[in-house]
Amino acid sequence: MPTLLYVPADRPDRVAKALATAADVVILDLEDAVAPAHKDAAREHVSGLLADPPRPIQVRVNDVRTAWGRADLAALAALLPATDGVRLPKIESVDQVRRIAELVPGTGLHLLLESALGVERAHDLATAHPAVASIGLGEADLKADLGVADETGLVWARSRVVVAARAAGLPAPVQSVHPDIRDLDGLAASCRLGRALGFRGRAAIHPAQLPVIAEVYRPTDEEIAAARRVVAAYEEGDATGTGAVALPDGGFVDLAVVRQARNVLAEAAGGRSMTT
């Protein structure tokens, strides 16, 4: 259940605060959070930080079809393997992914699908190159491209990217950011929906969002207790090797149910679930 925190790369004060948070990964943002006039300064600041990275850091570059994006990749290539991964916005083609992998060898590529075309090609993109480490959505751009009013219009796209990640053998995706930093109740509700759809974690744009994300994505005490009962019952009752057991309350446990229970226990222990 990773928590990721975006921070504008041209704001050293905010970067320092982000690095001190409990976020699992800090993402230095060269794209949306940085004004055009500050792109070069932001890139220079990232280069300075990556010379001696204090903790796991990813970098979101600009659209690689632009001069800014190409300059971002060139700067990162000179610093490899300092970064924990590169987040790539507006990805739509397999050839694009393969070219980027050649430019930044040995670095995990985290693809952001932000258009209808990108979503339609989700599995192809997820399997485009061994360097692809994750896929996810960029929901602000995707909403605009699809013309949907709110996140209810993104349910299919969210499910699509979850299925594509699983089919490609990648970790379950993390949710896109919730843009209203004051709406913590809305953030929690959105996270609950995301978790139900198969996401495992979320990106934030403000430190105040991190505890909400972590709380919603953390398995509850009831879920953990139920998972332990399922695993224990299966391990005790399957001595005959039948592959399924009946529970005292009338429930039925087979390998698929046990697998899900073990996923819950892995998440509770802070590990990666078996399905990812």
C-alpha cells in the first residue's frame, strides 16, 4: 500500500519538507507543478539532489515529445542509477516506451496513461519493455480527454489499468492524485473506491493527504482477523489435499479464497501482495 508524494522540483523548501514526510516515495515533479519559466531551474535542482539522494526518489519528467521532456531525460541519463524510477506522462505508444528505455537504461519506467488511446493500449504498454515497473492513470488529463464530469466516469478506465497491470505481471497500480487538498473526506471516499477496484496505494500532492491514504489502504483489524481465520482453517483442514474446506460457520474456503486472505496478510505486514 505505497504512498507517493509529488513535490514541485523548483521549490527546494517544499522538497525538503517532502523528504521528511512518511511517504514511501517522493516524486520530484518537473511537469505540471512547474511553470514554464522555471523548467530549467527545476531540472538543475533535481540533478543536484540525485547526486546524493537521501531516500527513494522518483522523477516525473515532462512529456517526452517536447523539448523539455527530452532535456529532462538527458539530465537523468547522466546521473543514473541515482533515481528510483522515472514517471512518464502521456504515454501512448510501445515505440515511445522502448526509445525511453534506451535513453535511461537500468531505470524503472512508471507509465502514466492520460488519454483514451493510452488506456486502450494499456496491456501493450505494460509489456513494451522489461524496464516498465508500473502503469497508472493521469486522471486530470484523462477526464478532459474523455469529457467526463467526475471520477464516476473513470471506473472503467481504472479497472482497465488494474487488469492490464495484473496481466503483465506488474504491481497493482496506485491511484492518481486527489486534487482538492482540503477535501479529506472526499479523498477517503475515493480511496475506498480505488481499493475496491484493485488499486494498492495512492499518490498525493500535499503531506496532509498521506495519513488518509495510508489509513484507507491499510487492511482493517477485522479484515486481518478474517484473513487469519481463513488461512488457519485451510491449513488445518486440508490435510487430505482436497484443495477446499468448509468453515464452522458454513462458509467455504478454496485456494482462491486463501490466496486473497494471504494477500491481505501480506499488505498488513507491509509486504507486496501475492497478486502483484
